[in-house]
Amino acid sequence: MQLSIIICTLNSARRLEKTLDSILSQNVDDFEIIIIDGASNDGTIDIIKDYETKFNGKLKWISKKDTGIYNAMNKGVKMAEGEYLKGYLAYNDLEFEKTHKLDILLDDISEKIDKEFKTYKDESAILTE
């Protein structure tokens, strides 16, 4: 798997479906979605459950109270299996208008990986508060 997309949510039912539909519309399928939910009580969990089958095993999620956005992102990093990580601090950061947006993102990551950054699945990737 090439890309792990981490989405942190808390009572995000109002916009989460649009975000997930946007991801489903992409023409790239070499990714996983990791949703870290902070114990929502507005229907967010029901939406996540509904989308599990639509992602054909590419959606992993947990819902548990956390201590903030960085704690949630760290949980997502630990769950990630992709070669590259892309974290979104807000679920609506990930509403793609075009079906090739993930293609562009993956190309951009590949070009920049040696020049600007590397994402490791170890302590160097852990965010701090």
C-alpha cells in the first residue's frame, strides 16, 4: 500500500459523508483510510460503519476519547501501514473536487521525498502537543 490517509473526527456527521464520497471518487486505489474519532455522539460512528463496505477493507477506524488532535493523529500514525502518510487535521480538508487529486498528491510526494521530507513510522513521525 502506498498511501495512508489519516482523518481525525469529533462530531463530524454533518460533513464526513462528503469527505468520504470525495475519496471514493478518486481514480487511485492504492491507499487506506484511517479515521480516528474522539468518541462522537452525533451519528459520526454510524456514517463510518456505513462506509466500511464501500471502501472494501481499506477503511480502518477507532472511536475513543482522546486528549486532543495530536493524540488522535499519533493514534492514526501507529495504525498506518502505507509507505507514505498524509494526515488531515480537519475532515473537510480532504474534499477533492477532481477525481485525480490523489494521483497528483502521490506524484508530488514521490518527487519531494528525497528533497524535502521523509515520513517514517517511528518516533520521528510522532506529533507532540
